[in-house]
Amino acid sequence: MKRNLSIYTLIALAAGIVAGLFLKPFVVQLSFIGTIYINLLKFLIGPIVFTSMASTIYASQGRKDRIIIKAVSIYILMFLATYLLMSLLVIIIDPARGFSFPNTEWSGTTQSLSIQDIIVNLFPSNIVSIFLDTKLFAIIMFAYILAKSAYAIKDGDKLIKYITLLRDIFFKILEYVMYLTPFAVFSLISNTVANYGTSIIGVGIRYIAMAYFGGLMTIIFIMILPVWLMAKINPLEYIRKVYKVWLVSLTTCSSAATLPTTMKVCKEEFGVDEKIVDVVSPLGCTIHMCGGAVSFALLGLFCSKLYGVQVDLLTFILMVVFSLLINMSAPGIPNGGVVIGATYLELLKIPLNFIGFYSGLYKILDMLYTTLNVTGNITANVIISNLNKD
């Protein structure tokens, strides 16, 4: 179904462009479909973030294995390095230059918060209000406190089982919502083209080109260079061994589907100990970092520029921290990256209008992001293996 959905979405993208150019009165009447789609995404953001974070945090309790600690630390460092690298590239190249995407219902700035405001908002006086207003700061904090408290008491796992079940239900609902993606993409892109003309096509091309250029730089500087310096593996040799994994990741767009090949390459091609591979690879498949870092950095800064948002240092730090947290709870469903992208923009109080267009591009982007994730997984295995030898 995932492959068919991606094909239908690409068809809807092309049809939406044509309809926007030649059938403007017709597409205006269908604009409500895109509005419903965005509303459904916003409706599910809070519950999905809460249930995913709570179950993930609870499951991580009590794990003191050194390999796990090393793996998580390396994945986080790779995420931060990738995010900073991609941010620098986006700022220098500025792929949104010359195009604006105004929203008359929006003030043009992100939520203005001081450090004190952020801390106070983490502790609301009403639990219900944090979901009604989608206060993701408070939702994540609530999930963290609940999971830690549940682990600390007897039978706390019973509550987490229900939360995990609820998470799976919300993911299933989200999967149903994703079936609307082709219709929503047609509605949103046709209206966008009707309003802005063919220039929006150039924006999409620039966005994809920026993503792939950033991905290439990430592979060179975040994945190949550390392995070359630490494990003394020649870059060409690294590529020769990893390309088998790339063939699978590019065609499946799934870290889980690529996992057997990833583990095989780590063991047979790079000689990583089986005990390390069996722990690090599934973990990397779950929290998949580098692709998410490229995705979040580009999406956040691109949309900020698109809507004329000034990103100050505090906002940028929040972008990094919450992209890291949200990325760890990404839903493993078709077009799941669209959902976490919407979550990310909602957190930053940036309009979600771009998400419909983003949905149409996502299949092409997902090929890159999945490849970055599995390549980062291999790099982490090699680095940890080298550290253990030392």
C-alpha cells in the first residue's frame, strides 16, 4: 500500500499543477479538502507525541548497557552535527530566496518566549488545556514525568501498556488519514499554483536539490570522514561496502526493511562484532537520526524564510532540541515524515500550508532520508566497534 500511496501522491501532485494552471475556479471549490487534511494532522499531533514519548521513555528505563549508552550518545552527536551542517548550508544557499508564501491570518513571527516563559509553560495548571492548545512543550514534559513515575511504582507497566495500545490506535488512525494524502495534495497544490503560478514548481525543485546536496555533504563529513579518521577505512572502500545497503534503502524507503542488509554489511563487510551489531543496528533503526536532522533543519529554516520568520538563537536552539525529541518518536507508517514535519512546524508556530506541497515531494525526499539513516547506522556500528577495540 505504501508504494501505491506514493505513486498516487505523485500523480496527484502533477494533476494538481495542471489543474491549478487551467482550472482555477474548479480547484478553489475543492480547497476545503486540503483544510480538512491539515486539521486532521493537527488533531492527531498532541496524542501521538504524548503516547509515543511516554512509551519510548518508559522502555528506555533500566537500560544501563554500555553499548546502548555509547550508541545513543553517538546517534545524538551525529544528529546535532548533521543539523548544524544542514542549517549552515541552508543559510548560505538560501533555497527559498526570491519567493514568499504569505498567510493573512498569521502575524509573521514565531511565538516570542523568554527562558522563563518556556520553563513556566512546561508546568501548566490544566492537563486538558495542553492537548486542546497543542502545547507540545508541556505534552513532552508530561509524557516524560508520567513514564518516569510509572517505572518507579509497582504495576506502573500496566498503565504504559494501555498508553502503548493507545499509541498504536492513533498510529492506525493516522494511517487512515494518510490515505487522504493524494486528495489533499491535489487540493493544496492546485490552489497554490492557482495563487502563485508556476514559480511554486521552482520552489519544489530547489527544495529537493537542497535536500540532496545537504545529504551528500552529510555522508561525506558526518559518516565517511569519522570512519576514515577513527577506523582508517578508505572512503572509496567505505562506499564500495555500503552501496548494497543504499540499493535497498532507495527502493524501499524503509529503515526496517533495510535492517537485515544493514546488519549483514556491518558484520561481513566491516567486521563488526555480532554483539554490537545486534544491539546498535535495531536501535539505530528505531531512532534513525541523520535523515531526520537533514529533514528538520531544511524544513524549519526553509519555511521560516518562506513566511518571513526571523529565527533568533533561542528559537534555533528550540528547533534543534525538539526536532531531536520528535524524531525519536516518528511513526513508522507511510508518509510518517509528513506527520512529524507538521508536528515540528506546529511546535514552532509556523503555518502548515507548506505541508500539503511537502507531502507531494516526500516520496523523493524519503529515499534520501532513509538512505542517510541506514548509512548513519553503519557508521555508528563501525565507530563503536573501533572504540571497543581501543
